[in-house]
Amino acid sequence: MYAQMVDTGVKRVKSREEMSPEERDFQDRVDADIKIEAKDWMPESYRRTLIRQISQHAHSEIVGMLPEGNWITRAPSLKRKAILLAKVQDEGGHGLYLYSAAETLGLSREQLIEQLHSGKAKYSSIFNYPSLTWADIGAIGWLVDGAAIMNQVTLQRCSYGPYSRAMIRICKEESFHQRQGYDIMMTLARGAAEQKAMAQDALNRWWWPSLMMFGPSDDQSPHSAQSMQWKIKLYGNDELRQRFVDQTVPQAEYLDLTLPDPDLKWNEERGHYDFGAIDWQEFFHVINGDGPCNRSRLRARVAAHEEGRWVREAAVAYAQKKTAHKRTAA
């Protein structure tokens, strides 16, 4: 999910015989579930993969503030406004945790953000879709954050210590975000006919992009095998997507809303829901920069960064002044 189009730099997984002594020792630690820390030796391709995945995750949290921030001033009540404001603030905090984790691998936050603004780094494809109505805020919380949690819970056990520890706090907050979204959808689904129709429309538009969040099928994701050997990923894209579908169908039924998939049905033999084919052409279209909001999202992020430059400069100046004062007093 947070490694969409991430290239590990490795074309195939090495056998143990092909590994160097350092690589074998490293793999033994990973296999024994001993966390890899910032100062430990690691293969350069492992470090590069982590930088790309963690930074993409951080960028997703920051860019993900935009479709919801768009509705803070238009929330239907003061209570809803306060809840949404708290959620957007949480997302900003998640980005900071993750940028800090990425910095332990040798890149500065400034470098990471420059990669985002230049288009070199990516973020989750889901955030290139617009939030058209208040029901979209419910759908984002229920579906998008629900899909994120499905992936993030496993990341708490990933092999890189700073990343796995950052995920513990993030997962606790994301569970609140999902409940907030589901509560909005429940309120709308139990409201007037127009409100239920709005909830159904939001579900129709966000369902398939939410399934795409998990990334291409495992047989079309050539770098998944290496990430799973390193325990950066613990489960394949298809397994996580199936878990999400199985979890979400009963929730939609409780809301009395219809998932927009005529092929969706319970498979007694598999013990899972079968679902229709995903339009991967749309996924790659969005990933490659041609989604509904790709350009506007990036423009908004760059503008916010530039407009906040004076705050960052003031904070640095204050810290320098405080340090100088302590030295003088000593």
C-alpha cells in the first residue's frame, strides 16, 4: 500500500548461497525477528527500499490531509467540525513520525519533501480523488482508513525498528479515524432519503480506489518477494485486499448500502468473498500523474510549504537564540 511502484533495486531474491557473509548475518537477524536499527549494518537495497516506502507513507499522510481539510469549514455541525479537525491534525502528526523514521536512514526531511514536491517521490494513489460531498469524509474514514489499518497493523511487526515503533501510535489513532468515518456513514444511511443516496454515491466512488490502495496483484508486483523476505512486508497485496473485502462487506450490509460490484458474492468453498476485476489501467493512470487531482494536490502542498516558510525560519531563529542565551548564562 505504501510501496506503490517502489523499486527495491533488486531484480530477484538472492539464494542463501549467493549472499555475502554480511547479508547472511543480516537475513538471520530478520528471520529471528530481531529488529534492525539505524546503526546496524544493512544491505544498501534494504535501506533504499525503506527510504522509498517510509517516505511514500509519510507523503501519503500529509497529502491525505487535503481532501478532508477541504471540509473542515463546511462540516454540518460544530461537533463534526471539531472531530474532523482533530483527525486532520492526527494525519499531520503521522507524517512527522514517519519523516523522523525515514531520517534515521540518512536523508534529511528537507530532501524527502523536495522529492515529493519535484514529483520524484510518490504518495498513495487514493488521495488523487476529489472529496465532493460531506459523505466522502465518511467514506474516506470508513474505507480509506480501513484499508490503511489493514496494512498498518502488520507494519507494527516489520523488521526495521524505527518504522515498526512509529506504527504503534499511528494504528491507535487510525482506528479512531475509521470509527469516525463509519459513524458519518451510519448517520447518513439512517437519515433522509437524500442523505442515504449521498452515502451510497460516496461508497460507489471510493470502493474501487480503496481496493487499488493495496497495490497490484502479487504476480504483477515483482519486488514484493524481496520485501517479504526482508520482512518489510509481512503479507502479500492480494491477501490484505481479501481481508479488507471480507471485513467490509458485513459493515456495508449493516448500513443497508450496496457495494458497487455485481460480481461480489460469498464463496463457501474458499470461505471468502469473491469480487470483480479491478481496473488496473485506471490505477496506473493515476499513479503516473493523470488522476483527477494529481496536479492540484501537488500544487496545494508546494504552496502550503512555501507559505509556511516564515514559521520554520522563525522556529529555527528562536531555537538558535535560546541556545546562545544558555551558553552566555553558563
